[in-house]
Amino acid sequence: MIQMHKILRILVCLSLVSICAARKRKIEIDNDIGVNSGHCKFEPTWDSLDSRPIPAWYDEGKVGVKISWGVSSVPGFRNEWFWHSWQGPDPDPKSVEFMKSNYPPRFTYQDFARDFTAEFFDPYKWADIVKSSGAKYVVFTSKHHDGYALYPSTYSFGWNSVDTGPRRDLIEEFSKAIRHKTDIKFGLYHSLYEWFHPLYLKDKERNFSTRQFVHQKVIPEFKELVKLYKPEIIWSDGDWEASDEYWGSLDVLAWLYNSSPVKDTVVVNDRWGNGTSCKHGGVWNCADRYNPMYYMPHKWENAFTIDKYSWSYRRNSHLEDYLSPQEIIDQLVSTVCNTYYARKVQRKEFNCRVHIYLKKSKVSCGGNFLINVGPTRDGMLAPILTERLLQLGQWLSINGEAIYGTTIWPTAQNDSITEGVWYTYKPAERKIFVIVLQKAFIKTDRQEMVFGSVDSELVPIDNIQLLGQEDIVIIWRSIKNGLSIKFEKNWEGQWATTLVINLSN
């Protein structure tokens, strides 16, 4: 009888242990997917998620570099969509002919991976280049639409950079170099869909009524990335064929904002399902190479490529295919300043709206600038891409004060008289920055310029300086509804020059 009591007590204890363990696992799972309502701050609804403020570091940083790298750099033909162009539902004749002329009949896209060697990849050298560009954040590829992962993904066995190709965890190496050598924020590009993944194609055949690909691949891989590398930017893509409901975007973002290791600092974009772009999420990308040229009521980003025709490396590119330093600086300035082309009467009406918005938000409406480069298969940045990044950094080293940490100037974004003149603002420092692009000097006398948007009778000017050349005396005078400035002597400015209007108290 005593022996039976002991057995019963042991069984009860074992049951209690089992129940406790099950409860613990349930709590861990609930916490992991962000449904533990006792600890959640953001609910899995767009109203709740969209209410999350964008971390201040992003708006203050303004400038980022995106690195698009993967197996597509091996053929180096057409662009990063090469596999789809060659074997997708609507094959590109040039891509088909390229493969027919240069590779044996049974050659597959997977065969390219063995030549994705990255033998010259020096993550610390890349970190130096990114830092020298003046960028404050970097976005590195985790995987593109071909599904090839640049780290040992548990959910991409045999199709990642450790199992095949360079045999290296490229994300780990580069993230360490960035974090050890710079104060640049590290982020990851991540494609939701994969062109030819069997589970995705099955879900697609069923009109996305099933979600096997999402449950078995997308969500667990996404969380694995975040937990392993703690990216402070997640640049989502490949969302447009299916809804945010299919992708589980609301639950994923709720987990990211509530429970992930980067919940307080992470920045995301707007590509989370068909119809979310330019509407939901964090920063609005809206489209590739997006520069709206009108006022945006939400933080946005202009992501564009130095190579005009491809995000990834192309072996058959020509010199004229690359943006010039002037074109890059023009893009930077027009993005950060944000333009609004209008006559004076229209601008007054616009200004009322801007003032109202600025009172409601601490984040400027100017865009961020994300410039893309595509490395070679062996881990090199083409000299022209390196040169362009260094030229950008050269300009920012002199004029960065007019870019970093600025807001749009509520009175005007670009000048009403002189084309190619843009404005930014630092209200706490009482400074208006006037950025004059090179084309403005073509149409005006370098010795004298007129700014129609700066009414010196309304703007309390103390003095005006030339950024980086403060020894040059600038003489200014009021004119009707504007400002005229003269330079005491000749001066040189490359690509764009910045004047600082210091306001009096």
C-alpha cells in the first residue's frame, strides 16, 4: 500500500512537470509570435503597426548604401532577374540565346553557384568604402528572389553560401566588419517570395488559399535572420503577388516590434503584401528609384542604382550606363530636400499644410537616399562603383551639415526663381541651408545669385556663409520678395555648393 502511494505521488509529480513544461512552451511560442497580450505593445493590425514611430536614427542619417549580391553576379547578364528572364513563364529571348551560346544544354541556374566564389571578398575593406561614402546605414542582401541565402539558412539547405559557393557566412562576416569598424547601422534585404520554390508554386496554383511556403519557409527563416544578425533595417521585397494576409505580415511585424531583439531600433519598409506599398509599414519605398517630386506626408526613401539598368553586377555594362557624380548628387539633394514645384500663390497654400504637419510630427518629410552597388561574383566592387561612392563621400565631407539631421524648410523646398536651388533646415541651430546645384550656375552669374524663396524682410538673417569656404565673404541685400547675394571673390564648388543662412535671435 505504501509502495502504491509512492508510485501515485511520482505519477502526480511527473504530470505536474509535464503540465508546467507545456505551459512554458506555450508562453514561449505566444511570446515568439507576439500574441501574449499581457506584454504586447503593438497589435497585429495596420492601425496599430502604422502608429509605431520610425526610430529617430533613420531620419537623422539620411544616406544609406545597398549591396545587391548573389548568384546572379556569376552570369552577370541582364540583371538580378536573370534566372526568371531565362526560365520564367515569359522567357527573354536575349537571355535564352545567351545561355544557348555560352553554356551546355543541361546547365542549370544552380550550377552557377559553384562559381560564386567570393574569394576576394574583404568585409573590412567594404566597411571602409561604405564609411567613406558618408552613409549612415547599409542594407546587405540576405536572399533575393532566387532563394539563395548568403548565410547558412536552416530553411535553405544546400542553397546557401555555406553549403555551396564560397563556403562562408557572408552576412556574419560583413555585419561584424560594419559593427566593429564603424558606427553605421547594419540592415538586411530580404525577399519574401522565391520564383521557383515548389511550396510557393503550389500555394500560387491554389490561388494562395494555402500557406505552406509561408509557414515552412518565410516566417521561420525571417525570424532566424533577425535573431542571428539583429538587423536594424529590414528591407522587405518580393511581396506583390500575394496579400499581406498570405504572407502573415501583420503577425510577423507585431513580433518584430514587440518581442524581437531589435524591437526598439528596427526600421522596416512598406513591401509586405499586394497593396501595402506606399500605404503601410514603416518607411515608404513605393517603387524602385522612387523620387515623387512632390510633398509626401510620410517618411520615404529613394532607393536607386548607380548602374542605371541593374541592381546586381553586369559583365556587359558600359561607361554610359553608370550615373555620373553630378547625377548622384542631384538625386541626393532633391531626395533629402523634397521638391514641390509651384508658383508663389500655390506655395503659400502648400506651406500651411507643411506647417500643420510639422507641428504634429518630429520626423521630417524629406526622403532618405539609398544608393545601390552590385559586387562581382568573386567579391570585388568594380572600380567605377567604388569611385562613385567615394565621390559621394567627398561631397558629404564638406556639405554633410546640410544633409544629416536636417528637416525640410517649411517655407520652400526648392527656389521659386533659380532652378537647381534647394533648402534644408535645422531649427534648433537656427540655420537654413541653401544647396546650389551645378546647373544653377550655368544659368546665372557665379558672382551673383538671386533666391526668390528667401524673403529677407520675413527671414531674420544674421549672416550668410559658404559651407567649407567660410573665408569667402558673402554680401547680401534684400530685393522685392527675395534675396540677392554676391561673392567677394571667385570660388570653386564641385557638383553642388551649400550656403548657410544663420538666423538672428
